[in-house]
Amino acid sequence: MIEKQNIRALNEEELIKWLANYGEKKYRANQILRWLWVKGETSFNKMTDIPKTLIRKLEESFFIDCITIEKYIQSYDSTVKALFKTYDNFFFEGVVIPDEKRATACISTQIGCPIKCKFCATGQLKFQRNLTVGEIFQQVVELNNLSVLLFNKVITNVVVMGMGEPLLNLTNTIGALEKIKMYDKINITDRKITISTIGLPDKILELSRINNNIKIAWSLHSPFQTIRESLIPIAKKYSIQDIIQAFKVSKFKQPITIEYVLIENVNDSENDVKELIKIASQFRCKINLIPFNKIENCDFTSPSLLKIKTFQQKLVEKNFIAIIRKSKGTDINGSCGQLANKFY
């Protein structure tokens, strides 16, 4: 019995070679790939310009690594969280964040996360595997369908800030983002994509060589190396200065966004602001201040709003763009740091 291949893992050259074995014309490869990536089709039978004889051959040789929405839940603020099931029975989450003029898809790149940040619910899950190009791509297809259904809005922005560390699945992440830009039901360009990373210097440089148009968000969370290591265990491998140097060398065209989750009595002091200012002064950036969102099995709390605004004001006084990011979907565990396959 022939073991089926994942057709979304094949490039055009590989598909042409497979077609040649059956005496099929080269142009069929372009037709098939158009159905997969431009139309987002997940059934061979719906590829209407492909002969039935070829469809049977495709079904005999390939499968499509589909994901399905098992359930979704909507927040009081309209944010929607979806639970995805993979073809091999794993689960992960994605989010749609509607706004007055936009609809943002927050997508995942891994099932679970190996980084294990102390303030993140995903880090409490067991890391299972990387998501494939097809699975990352199809999240946007499915979330766009949800957005159109619920809000009559197509997805306008994509943030790679869901489950997982995107740069640990860099090849599949970049491959999927290129496919997302091909999908004909939305209009996504590099300027409408943001990748969030904990900061892996070698991967930052690799990403910049592949595409330096994409927006990058750096999850800093403490300007002090020892505190950062206590929050983010993998930070022991990479100094803050090494990450800064990678950003300097990489020459991303858009300013880097520094993401900073504010945690009461951990990273919200005057000394923290002063050190953050020193870091932010070394490259073009803006700063997103994110009040800590409560998660299970974690004693952290968010500072008061007054304290957060004072922190922000000190950054603004030094001429930095510093925004307090209002968390959405907190009541459905759909906000920053809360994704953990919980639907109650």
C-alpha cells in the first residue's frame, strides 16, 4: 500500500516531477497549487478544472494536512477564539480580533511551546510539534471565514503571536506567510504581518535575510538579564545585548516593537524604566506595554493602572512611542499569554 504524502509540502518542481510519472502536463501543477494556496481548497474533488482521472491519482497518492475548527467562543468585546484540530488529532488555538476598520488574525506556529515563559499559559502545555506550512496558512483561511460570518469583515492583518515561538519554526512560518499573501479572499502584504519572538539572534538574522519587510515584535519583558532569565528560561542562552546587536545588523525596514508585559513588583519599577530607555535608545523601536493577564498556576498580578500610566509617561517623556495595549478576549482566555486550549 502506498504511503500518502502531504501535498501541501510539495513545491512546484516536485509536483511537476510527480505528474510526469503519470504522463500529465506540467501546467497541471500550477492549477493544483492555485487551488491549494490561492483558493485555499482542502478537497481534491472541488478542484473543478482538474480531470477526474487525475483527481483519483491525487487522492491515491496524497493527503491535505487539513485543520478544522472544533469550536469557537466569543468574548464580550467581540474577540473570537477558535480551537483547531489537526489531521493527526492535536489541538491548538487561534484568535480573531475585530476592530472598527480592521480584523486581525492571531495565529500559532507550534502545538504547545518549548520556551516555557513563566507568565504564559501556553508555556504550561507540553510541546507537541511544529505546525506545517499548510496548517499555519489554513488558520488564516478559517479565521477569515469566521470573521466574515460573524463581523462581515475580511482579515486585514496577521500577527504571529499565538502558540509557540515562530523563529523555532522559521522555515514553515515564512513559507506559510508567503502563501497567505497569495490567498485571494484577503489582501495581506508584508506591512500587515507582525512576527513576535522572544529573541533568538541567529534566527533574527536569518529572517532578515529572507524578508526584512515584515514587522518584528520582540518580547523583552525585563531590561535586566537576570530577571529576564527568571521569566524566560531560554534567555540564559542569549544576552539582551546579543539580541540588540542582531536587530542592529538585520536592518528590518520597519521599527522593532518591544513587547513588555508589566508584572507587579517584577519589572515595573523606576529602575526598570531607566534601563528600558537605555535599551530602546539603541535602535529604532516603539514600545507596547501589556498589563499582565491572569493565568492559572501563576501568582503574578498586573500593576495598577496608575502605575502603568506612570511607567508609560516616563517613556513618552524621552520621546518614545509607548502604547498601553488594551487586552481583548481576557474573559475567554484569548488574550496575550492566555492561550492554553481552555474553553470554559
